[in-house]
Amino acid sequence: MAETALWNLIREVRTRAGLNPRELARQLKMSPAHLYQIEDEQSGALPSDETLRAIARVCCEDLQERAAVTQSLLLARARLIVSPEVAAYLSPRGEEKMPEEFQRRVQADLKGRSETEIRFLDAQLGFNGRLGLVAAGLAGLTKSEVRALAVALDQPVEDYLVAAGYFPDWMLPLVGKEEGEVGLFDALRNISGKALGELASVLPPAWMKLIQGLQAAKVEVGEKK
């Protein structure tokens, strides 16, 4: 997945805060026209670092989220003004945002920890400042990083993997990734609507929820490593 461009990221942050362009412009003490420009890819307008910090300050009440959003905005700006070779070094290691369920889980498990404790944990895990971004829904983790985070937070690894859109290793045979094999999950994922309706009368609700989740899932099992 490509990096989120600065103008799109600004718009996402504003929308998540429930502000329309005029409301945000008023709080930033700038004209709505100026804000429209910095949210428009075609305008070529490049907001200053201070403007980006102000956007994060207005849109994020939570200090941890504010710090994560500020970092994300500043990195996005930096990638626009440096050479492509340097921009690659500024790219977050996680290429995709994590599912909302995983984001909420991490937020809950970090609740009560001080900013210093979270920074220390981030450093221990080698996330390079991404733990706050993950909790804010702005970055992703690899499967091995999800395992490491679960262990560090003393949480069940399998619960974390499933919430993150990964499958625990013991479940992989059910997926049938070997050539020529059809796994149980693939069979359930591809079951017809008519058959699903018939099964609803005989299967427990938990099983129906599993099948519906598999059919709705956008993550291809085994693709993320």
C-alpha cells in the first residue's frame, strides 16, 4: 500500500476530529481558502511544520494521539521535500494500518501507562516511535511485531494475532496454503448465500459469525509476514 500523501492525511485527521474545513480553518486562524489549498493535491501548497503541529493540536485532544499524528504529518511533509532515496528512509516500516479491533485492543492494554512508559516499551520493541502511531490507527505491525507486542503487554498472543488480521501458526493448515489444497477456511469463505442461509438454522451463532467474518475479510491469510 502506498504511503498516505500529506494532503490526504490532513483531510483524514480533520475528518476524524469531526471538523469541516471552515471549522478547522477558524481554529487555525487561517482562511478557508488556504486550508482548501493544503488539502488539495493539485494546488502545490505545502504547509509549514508549525501549521502541521497546529492541526494536530486542534484535532487531537489525547496527548498520545496528538504526538503520533504530529509525527505522521511531519514525516509526510518531509517525504515531499527530499529526494526519493531519502524519502524511502522516512517511510514507516508498517505499510498498512491495523484493523480497528486491534487498534482498540492496543489502546485498552496501554491505558494507564504513562507517556514515558510507552516510549520505553516502544524502544524495547524496536518500533522506532511507531507504537503510538499504531494505537492512533496510523501505522501497522508485521506478524512478528504483533507477537512481540502481545508478549511485552502480557496478553494472549493468539488473541492479538487474530485481532490484527493474522492467523496463529497452528491455524495455518486449516487455510490450505499448499499447492492443490483447499483449506477449511477457503471452503467456508466461498460458501453460497443460499447454503449459508440453510446453515443458519443449524449452526451456533458463533460459527455463523466466524463464516460471515471469513467472507467479509479483506486480509488474505498468509500474505502478511
